[in-house]
Amino acid sequence: MRQQTFIKTLGFSLLTATLLVGCGGSSTDTTGGMGNGQSGGNGGSSNQGAVSNILYLRDNHANYKEHGSAQIPAPVKDANTKSITWTIAATTEEGAIKLLEHLSLMGEALLNDENPRAFDKLFLMEAYMKFNKYYTTSYERSGTNVVIIKNAKTMCAYNIISAHSDVVSSDFFGKGDIMNDYSTIAEGILASSVCNDVRSSLETYISQRQRSRGIM
């Protein structure tokens, strides 16, 4: 209930803060991951020259908490609506901006058919789902707070973004780990019945895109 109240309050403040969008305060239809490693794909990026904030986020991962709590940020998931909500509080406004910039950069990469972390099947599967519009993402910032909302259209897509949110919560925000490989988790989701309709396409996508682990 506390988180729902915060989201409603944040939404109102974002609507009334007319200068917020100009400084990167909100965006839609993008998604982000940890974002290190090689990128591959057919599309070019329209955000060339942008610098990833992944090293800043890694070094400062302990400065991000669940809103209203001292705990690491954790996704709030609803399988019935196939939605995931994050409410993340940064220690400083700079930290919140850095997080939002990272989400924007990684989101643009996926929308341009690129593959951050091309060594990892889980991130490849999420990239496929994003590029093919199986889920949408919106995120907003108000001061030191960032809210991220993802909505999937299928249970296969939901299970993929759900697994992604879990590993980001536990390993990235919890440990500052940006190099683990979650391909085993991806293989379990891919083999599940909810992915029957898209399994062949996902397997082809992975075989064409997967690369050796890259250097940041």
C-alpha cells in the first residue's frame, strides 16, 4: 500500500514538474539491463557517443535502496497482470539521474536491435522480446526516486523479464556483480510450455547473436 501511494504521488509530481522531462525525468517504451559486455546486432545506435554509467552504478550499487526501506531494491511482481514494478531510492539526485541515463542508454540499444551482454542467453531473450514488442517499459524520476514499470504481453515474456529483475536485484544491487552469466536460467524458461509458440524463433535468435564474453 505504501508503494502504491508513492507511485501515485510520484506520477502527480511528474505531471506538474514541467522541467523534469528536459533533464531526463521520464521515458517510455525502453528497457535496461546491467549492460556490460559485447554488443552485437544489425541496427545502429542513434545514441552514439553516449557513455555507459555501468561502472558508476557498480561502484555505487549500495547507494540504491527500495523506497522507504533499507533493503536492496526488489521488484514487485504480479503474474496475473504480467507486470513488474520497481521503486528505487538513490542516496543522491545524481545517483537517480545516473540510473535513469543507464536505463535510457540500454533501452535505446535494444530498440536499435543491439545486444548488450551478448554472451548471456537471458539478456538475449529479453532483447528479442523487447525488439519484437512482447513487453513495454516506462520509467520516471522524481528527485532521488526512480520508478520502473514493465508490462508483458505473454507469459513467456513475463517469465523472462521476471528472471531478469531477480538477478539484477540480487546480484547487481546486492553485490555489484555485472559479469555473471544467467544462461542456465534462460534455458529453463525457454524449455517451459509458456514459450512453446516462440521457442524456435528464440533459439534462432540466440544462435545468431550469442558471442563470447566481452570486455567492458
